[in-house]
Amino acid sequence: MRAHLHAEWTKLRTMTSTGWLLATTVMLTAAGGAAASAVVSCDRQGCGYDPAEIGLFGVQISQAVVAILAVQAVAGEYGSGMIRLTLTAMPHRAKVLAAKAIVLAGLTLIAGTAAVLASVLAARPILLDRGFPPGLLLLTGGPMLRAAFGSVLYLVLIALFALGAATAVRDSGAGIGVVLGLLYLFPALILMIGDADWQRLLWRISPMNAGLAIQATTGLGGLPLTPWAGLGVLTAWAVAALLCGGLLLRARDA
């Protein structure tokens, strides 16, 4: 397995887009959180916003960049034909996919941690200036710490979900389309459907809506799922995508 990990690390590290995509993830997360914080306010009557969701709003933007990186990590090999060399040198295809997943998850974990920390640091002074209570914005507090840590895990799971989908479709454009379509389709459908029961069902199975429940620190009783259960839904999507991609990788020729 060490040889597989070294090979995948070398390929991902030397891919020209890896560095700037990871940097873009950090910048977009921080910029999105700061921008969202600047357009809300908390008056004496109370706050109608969840400070964690506002401060970490950039995750909803940067997840697209993480998905693109994950798709490129596998679909790029199919586009260049390098996948044939990879599978010839390392015929155990399950190990190849597992190594890709481990290396990608590790890089996303590092970039995601930097992105979330940058977002919290950028959003906190803005939210304080907009009237939010200081106690709600401390990473030492349980709910805020859970929201920040969960947001990092969310980005990692998005990367694994995209990796599995790209392995299944074997094309960059199709892979990005499938992943971003599934992420943003459910929220659009929820807005279009008037039936409350259907809205609740779509929310609960939506990879984006359910996964981002991990950011909620207020009004938890009104959520269709608890924060960790919501992240569990996204985990199920990621596992299903990787299993599907792995089975197709084993069944098809390169």
C-alpha cells in the first residue's frame, strides 16, 4: 500500500492545478464568510441568524473547488491515458482507488482546516461589529467548535464523494456536472416544491443541506436532522459513490 500512496501523492502533488485549487479553497472560504458576515446584523430584539452558519458560509462556495480538485485527480488520468500505466504498474485497482482517496482526503483536511480557521478569524470581528454576542463566536465553545470541525469534515466528504463519482463516469466535465448537480439540485427542488412533507424529505436526503446541518448552533430543534446525523447522510453519499466507482473500476477496462 505504501507504493500506491507514494504514487498517488506524486501524481496529485505534481498536477499543475492542485496548488492553486487548494489556495482558492482557503481564499473563497474566508472571503465568503467575511462577505456574508458583512450583510447581516444583530439588534437588541435578538439575532435572527446563526453566527456559525454565517461565518462559515464560504464553505458552500469552496466546496465546488474541492469537488473540481477531486474530479481532476482521477478523470485527468483518463483524459491523458495515464490510467493505463497506473493500472499496469499497480493492477490491484481497489488499492489504487483507496490510495487516491487517502491522499486526497489528507490534502483536503489540511486545506479545509486552514480555510475554516481563516473564515472564523475573518468573520468574527465583522460579526462582533454587527452586534453578535462574543460568546457565540468562540471556538472554545462546544457548538461553534463542532461547527468548525464539522465543516472541515464536510469538505473532506465532498472530496471523497466527487472522487467516487469521477471514477464512475471517467470524464472531467461529466464528473463535475454530476457532483455539482447533486449538490445544488436538491436545494433548488426544495424551493420549487410546495408540499412540506416532500420538502422535509428532500432536505433530509440532500448531500448539501443535510451535510451543512453540522454548522447549525441555534434552532437545532427545528432541523429535520441533528447536525451529526446530517453529516452522516453526506457520509453515506460519499461511501456509495466510492463503492460504485470502485466496482466500475474493477469491472471495466482502462
